[in-house]
Amino acid sequence: MSQRMDEEIGPNHYRAASGRYLEEFSVGDIYEHHPGRTVSQQDNAWFTLLTMNTHPLHFDEEYAKGTEFGRPLIASPLTVAIIVGMSVSDVSEKAIANLGWKEIKLTNPVFPGDTLYAKSEVIEVRESKSRPDAGIVSISTIGTNQDGVIVCEFERSMLIPKKMQVPTKSKDS
């Protein structure tokens, strides 16, 4: 399993690693993203306002009581956004670009007060055909709630830079 190494910036002085370069990914690596995130009804209401999502199931408790769920649901794009956000420090903080998404599945509802957790598995790593300084990493991410129930699954591909080869000074320089 590939690991990020903190950068040593002086004797006994380190800077926390941030993201990964292409060479630091291996197919089969699994990253558990921490911490978890408890989603509140306030988060949900703000997200629906921000995105102009007017479905009352997300912010009208009386309306939601009359649905099969009996209470408001967290807006599904918010669930996806939180799960993606949880993965950034492990898989895409150094990314040049997100290249695509596929197979986004919202397998169970998320309710206010649920805590989300996520993990990602590297499913493909390859050189870029058009950018010699980068490659493409594809991951499969699973989001669960506090009970371990899967609530969201997706695949995502990102353009990731290679480590820059820093020339070293020779002893004669």
C-alpha cells in the first residue's frame, strides 16, 4: 500500500502531507477517510437554498411526515458532496482536474442527524496520453451511515500530477 510521507522541512520539523502524486497511488489501495461528518437539518436547509432545490421533502417537516420516510431527507446531492469532500485530502487534493463521474448510486436515504463515513479504493492508475507530467487515477468510493449502511457509491477519475523531478546539485557545484 502506498503511503504519503510528511515533508521534512528541518531537523525534527515536518509539514503534513497534502494529497498524493501519481506515483503514490497503487491499484487496490484503500483509503478510509476521516473524520466522519454528522449532517444537520440546518446543513440540509442551507444546501437546498444554495442550490435552489425546492422539493419540500428536504425542508418542510409537515410535508415530510406524509411521505414514506415520515421525516425530512438530506438532499442527495449534499450526500454526494460530503462523501466527495471527505475523500479530497486522500485522493484529489493535488488533482489538476476532476475528469468524470460514473455509476453514482444513492442506495439508502440519509436523514438529519446521520453521520457519514467514506472509504475509497484505487481501481485504475495510468499515464496520461496527452500530458507527460500527469496521469489518471480512478477510484471507487463508498459512503456509509453510522450504522454501516451504504448510502452512496460512485466512481471518479482525476488528472493527477507526477512528482516533479527536482535536479540535485552535484558535489562539484
